Amino acid sequence: MTHLDIAHAAVAAVLIFLTIWLIRRNDPPDAKRRWDWRIFVGVFIVMTIFNIVWPYSH
């Protein structure tokens, strides 16, 4: 594992956290669901774009 692998993982973790936080921040106060398709789709889109911009490679 190289330092670029760790950096890629760290940036991915931050992007996932920010995506979930932004989506949940815009929820109404009474919206408490265990599974939210918006979060799934949002993380999928963000991670797809991130991996196109900065592909993981050995």
C-alpha cells in the first residue's frame, strides 16, 4: 500500500461523509428512514466521478 492509496481512500471517505451529510441536512426533521435511495444514488454518483477524475491504480 502506497501513500497514494491512503490519500485516495482518505479523500473518498471525506467525499462519502460530505455527501451523506449534505443529503441528510436537507431532509425534513421528521424524515427518519433506515434506507434512503437518495444517499445510495448520491454516493454512487460522487464516487463514480471521483474515480474517473482520480482512478485507483497500483
